[in-house]
Amino acid sequence: MVQNCTVAACKTPVPPELQSEARCLPHFLTASELACADMRRETATGEAGKERRAEIAAYIGKHGELLARAATSGVRMPDELKARILSAFLTLMNLRENMDRSAERAKGTVGR
């Protein structure tokens, strides 16, 4: 059975790879970008403890995998959507890098 996106007024079908998120690819990308921005701010301020950093790392892995599966599913996509997918991967990578730098600063190991 085809599931439609759960975002209000969106009738776009959800790809099988994103069924667990119940969002179409464009809305999945938007939600991921917003979540990454929030988490990046959280890690930059040093508020994220060890447990929270583990949760963020799990988020990055899960969403990166979901995005990779959706992007390589064989469905034709316009170049604009492909560019957004690549941008989302870069956002996930930057979040991971930012989180790692923040953790290093918290330990006092940066620059030593």
C-alpha cells in the first residue's frame, strides 16, 4: 500500500526507503536540515553531553543511511533534488565534524 507524506497538504507518495519517517523525500530533506541546524547549535555551545552526542551520532548514521537508500533507489530525480540530497549529506558530515571538534574542545585536547 502506498503511503502519502504526513506533512499537512502534501499528497506526495513516500518512497519505501522513507516509510519509517512517513515523509516524502523533499520533506525528509527539509526536516533533516532543520534538525541538523538545531543539533549543530547545540554542540557548538558545548551543551551536548556524552549521551546527547551519542544520540546525535546515531541520528547522523540513521539519516545518512535512509538518505543513501532513497537516493540510490533507481527513481529518476530532477537535478535540483539531487543537489539537495548532496547538500543534505554535506550537512550531516559537517554536523559530525562539528560535534567531534566540540567534544575535543570539551576535553581540552584541541591544539595540543
